[in-house]
Amino acid sequence: MTTAITFDQVSKSFQTKGRTFEALRDVDLTIEAGEIYGIVGYSGAGKSTLLRTINALERPTSGRVLVGGREISSLTGPELYRARQRIGMIFQQFNLLRSRTVYRNVAYPLALAGVGKEETLDRVEELLDFVGLTDKALAYPSQLSGGQKQRVGIARALATRPDILISDEATSALDPQTTGEVLELLQRVNAEYGVTIVLVTHEIDVIRRIADKVAVMDAGRVVEHGAVYEVFSNPQNPTTQRFVSSVLHHVPSAETLAAIRAVHHGRIVQLHVENRESNDPFLSRVARAHGVDFNIVYGGVDELQSRLFGSLTVELLGDNASVDAALAELGETTSVREITDREAVHA
């Protein structure tokens, strides 16, 4: 694959009130052309600062940012302007020109680029049709819903036919249904125009729904990154684990585990479900084979990129030998951890 963006030991510090604040710390990351790449983190993690280095709105204190093989962080003047034309940006608060119609908002970057009227007309009509706003061409931003404004923002960002689209919290001001519609539109942008999309968000569910890969940031550093399925199904860093658990309630808290043990007196185990086909009744099959009954007392399984993952807390009922045999077979294909009475009491 062709590399679209490379962050090479990128650090960024700011001076505020006589103190140095390190927004980015030695970030190393590669984003391939054609990917939808998510950058997630809590407020202050440095994700928006990292995003803004892609189009040199922020320049690293040290390190390099390469876009299409060129170090954009070293460009100035006309060279920087031309490089920025290949990078579209959409914003949380839309940033539309209130005094201009939808048509003129989308046409604005084309006018700045010196594109002729006929070509501009064709391009704007194409984009308004693509985002489903042909009938709003003469409307003003004040007459649009939040979702419609973001569609205009996406059309404007695509006007100069960019190779890369960067999105800074583009859905956080939208309701859930509108968020879903905008995410579907971004997937179409990626699929039909081949645009590499880098999106920053604190909403881990956004990453789950459309991203191919994800980087998790904390205190200016990338603490975990990789394919979305791998990161979601088996998060390693505590920050990643907190993010994933906020939308995937698979693992019981200490209090919930104690309550489960107070009610269920069989042997309690946690099964890590990963890389399972959606039609594989593995738990029922193993239980029947060894004459064991089971109750799923907590957890859940989600589907991501056509594969299942999750965690099930299960009570197994039967004689110890049969349960041991069932656990041994489950352990051949699944991570199994038995919760002892002591763990439940002191969890």
C-alpha cells in the first residue's frame, strides 16, 4: 500500500503563563492511502493537535510530518498552499460562511484556487448531488439542520478533489441518527472517491462503526494502535480498555461480580470471545458434549468487520470432572478464566 501520512517522532509543546505544555510526545504513526483512520482520546490527549499537523495548521516542535512523501511541516508560501489544496477539512461547528448560500459555500475553495465558472458549476452540482443537497443550493446556513450543515461542510472539503480528508469531531454536535447518516456519507466518500480519511473523536463508537484502524492517545502519546478489530477485541492499554468498556459492556465491575456470586453458586468463568463465526454455537456444543448446564450471567458479544468478539461471564453447573473437561475443551479455542470465590468476594 502507498503511505499517505507519516508522523515521525512528532512532538509539540506550547508556552502558557511561563510554563511548557507538551501536547504531543514522540508520536510515530503511519496512515496508508485509502484508509479510514481514527484517532481517539479523552479531552487534552493531543488528538486535535496531531490532526492539525497534517495540514500544518500546527507545526511540530520536533519531528516530521510527511504527507504523500513530502514534509509538509517544512513548507511555506505557495508550496504550502498547494499542499493544503490536497487536504480537505471538516469541523465540529461546520465553519460555514453565514452570508453565503450553500452553493457559494461549496464554491468558495474553488474560487480561491482560481477555478473557472463553468468548471466550478459542474463540480458544485456534482458534490451537492453526492451529499443529497441539490434542492438546498440557494439556501443559507441558518435555514439548514445540523446534519445538512455538516453535509455542506463535507461537500466544501471535497471541492478541490483532495487526496486526504481530515475530520475534527465532525459528529459530536449531532444527534445519534444524524451522526449515523454523516458516517455513512464519509464511508461513501472513502469508497467512491478513494479519499483517505483521518478522523479525530472522543466517541469510540464512531471509530467502531467506520474506521479501519485506530490510534488511542493519552497525554500526548499514542498508547495503542492497530486494526480496529484487534484493538477492540483485545485492548492492552488501560486507556483503551476504558474507552472500549464505555461502549461495550462485556466485563462486569467488581460490584457486579460480587452480586453475581451471591446469587449463582456454580463455577463462574469468563470466556473471551474472538474471531468466532456468527453462527457457531460453541458454548452450547461443548456443554452438551460434557453433560454440563450453563447460564450466561453477564456480558455480550458484538460483531465488527464480520467477526464476533466480546466477553461472557458464565455459570457452569455439573460435577467437577465434567466442568473441568468442558473448560479444557473451551480453552483450546477461547481464553478462559475461572472466577474463584475469593476473587468474587475481594473484587
